[in-house]
Amino acid sequence: MALRLFASELRARREAAGFTLEAAATALGVHDMTLSRLELARTAPRRATVSHLLRLYGTPDTETETVLASLDEARRPGWWHPYRDILPEHLAGVIDLESAASLIRTYAPGVVPELLQTPGYARALLGLRHPRAGAEEIGRRLRLLEERQEHTVYRTDRPIRLWALIEGVVLERVIGDRDVMAEQLAHLDRFAVDRGAVTLQVIPAAAGQHPLLLSGSVDILRYTHQQLADRLVVHGLHQEAATVTEDKGAVLAYLAAMDATAALAPPPTNRIRTGEDSSS
């Protein structure tokens, strides 16, 4: 995400200086497609290239040093780099977007959202998703998920807001075993009791049809940086099947569907019934 922010700033400086993409590329001595890739964060530019562009755009020396420092930061590997052997490139991109978001809205039709899963619940689903993986690999995948949670739901430097819409059937489907499920339900109930950064709404079956009914698992990510548009992430059965887009029409359509569906669900202050509740 740091590279995307850097690329957005580079494009903004070019536009503020009155250069078209083609004119800047010509002055730099490269094909305009090369400069376009830099501004789309598809490649990380060299310091010499950025220095040349900043001089071209009339950037003061004091600002140039700051911009080059941000380039160095953007080129550093993300926190997930140690997991690159088990992390598909596509999912790494989703995690990059996720870690920088200020708000994540999610719809969960089948299972508890990953960012709210307990270790036992997550381990059971990881075994289902990766049936041939050994205990060591499953353990590493679980640790990766726990670090995702630490860098989103539980981070303290830039508190994130998470608003989750969960179908009621998700809470009835036993994942792992009943003890694992009871622990997961109790974990979700804590968010209903302690109204902090997580807003949790459960859509009852009695709500009937709603705008998200035909959708799979969906996330909408929002950022505080004005140059970053909202991102829509539609998840598939396989991690590589996830689709990420910033198309405004698609994002607005899903936002409207989430708003309408949330209006059908009870307020987030409603408690989550745990296994202990139902047995008493």
C-alpha cells in the first residue's frame, strides 16, 4: 500500500506541474507505458528515476528528500514477507490493501469472517481449504491469519473500524467441534458487549430476502488518504478466485446493498447466543 500511495503522489505531482503522461515520459526518455506502470504501482521505480521526475516537476529540494525517503519506505517488504512461500501473490495484494484500510465492511454468508475467527475455528477451516497440508504448514497459515488480525482489528497505531454483517446460519453451523464453536461464539459475543471498533450484526433467517442474498463473501475497504479510492473484494472458493476492483459503480452498488441489508438486521448491541446459553 505504501507503494500505491507513493505512485499516487507521483501522479499528482505530474498533473500539478502541468505535464501529460506522454510529455513526462518523453522528457524522461522512456515509453509512456513505462511511466504509466510506475504511476499505477505495478513496478517500483529507482531513486534516480524519481529524482529525475521530481526535478522535471519543479519539486523543491527539501520536498525531494521527503519523497525519496517515502520511496525507500515503500520498497521495504511488507510484514507478510516471511510467509511468501505459502502466500499467493493475489492474497498478498489483498492483505496489503487490508492492512492500510481505516474501515472494512464485510458480508459473511457462510462462515465467520477471517478477521474475527478464533484460532480453533480458523484451524478447522484451514484444514478444509488445504486438505493435503501437514501440521506445520497449517500452523504457519494460522500464524499468518493471526498476524493479519493483529495488523487490522487489534492494531493500536491506526485504529481500524470493522463492520460485519453475518448470516444467522453462520452461527448455527458447527465448525471444528462444539467446544471450538462455543469459543467462537463467545468471542463474537464480546464484540456485541464491548462496542469498540467492531460492529457486528447478525441477519436472521426471518429477514427473508435481502440485496446481498445472491452474493458470496464480500469486503469493502476504505482509506483515509484522499487519493485512494474504496476497494471492493469479492471472495471465491479458492483464494486466487478473489476479485479486487476500485470501480466506483461496483463499490457503490455493494455499499447500497450492505446498507439495505444492515437495516433488516437487529442492532449490533444484540448478544450472540453461545452454546452455554442454549444449554441453560
